[in-house]
Amino acid sequence: MEVTRQTTQKSVQKEGAQNLEQSLFFNILKVLGPIAGFTATLSPLPLYFWNHQPHYLPIGATFTSNNQTVQLELVDDRREYAHGLKFRDSIPKNRGMLFVLNKPEKVKLWMKDTHVPLDMIFLQDGVIKSIVEAAPPCKTKTCPNYDSVYPVNQIIELPALSIGNLNLKVGKRLQLNFLETKEQK
């Protein structure tokens, strides 16, 4: 005996429509799926590149030594401390960065993501307490720390070899001249 199923034209059309909808859905998914995955994969890249760009701050202070005036970008915000001179391919002669701390403390700096060698001058109220000369860029995952040795409330970073050109020595007092910014007016 043979069992047959009666089908109506409506049920055949309904199944065909469902198959067409499923086919259309999967075809769209085949196109949009990789695009969505690719977009999700690449979405952190703009943030990565933004965070890996040099930050340039306005000149906020100067000092003069050995008949040369040095212009310093001023960092007095904890968020900017970590960025410092990172990702810069060069620093002009007699230019650098001054970090101002709220209170004296022992400081450790490193050269991670810094592309040029730097001189570091650690100061307490304008008096040089210690110096690190020509700290090289760090190209490994773990980087050496450069210690202030003493509690300090100011740090100046300059291009390597600036210490000698400016005749800077431990114990010397630098007269830091803070410039008035638009925000202070």
C-alpha cells in the first residue's frame, strides 16, 4: 500500500516562500557577516593610532643657561605626564618638556615608546638634584627606569647632549620663567 500526502497549492507556495526568505537571509548574512567582522576587528585601530601619536603642548615656560634660552612645553596634568615626549621622531635644539608635580616625590621615568634619546633633569623648586644623560629609546617590552634619586617637584626632558651644551650640573639653580597662557588671562 502506498501512502500519499495530498498537498495543496497554498502549502507548496508557503514552503517556497519560506525557503526563499531563508535563502535571502543567508545570502545577506554571507555578505554582511564578513563586513561586520572586519569592521569589529578594525574599530580599535583609530584609537590605537590616536594614542600612538605625539602630543604637542604649548610653550609654557623657559629658562636660560649658558647664554641659550630653552623653550619648554608645560605638563601639569597627570593625564599628560604619561605621554610626555613619546612618539616624537625629533626634538629641536633648545626645546623640551617641563613636568610640574603637585608635591615633591621620588620619580621613576622610562623611555617606552620614546623614539629619541633624552637628557632628564630632576629639580626641586628650580635646583637640579640629579641628571640622567642621553637615556636611550627603549625598543623592548621591559624598559629600564631612570630614578630621580631625591624627591623632586619638576622634571625637564631635553634632547640628548643638551646637558653639556647648556652647562647644567647638579646643584645649579634654574630660573624657570612661566609664561602666561590664554587660560590664565
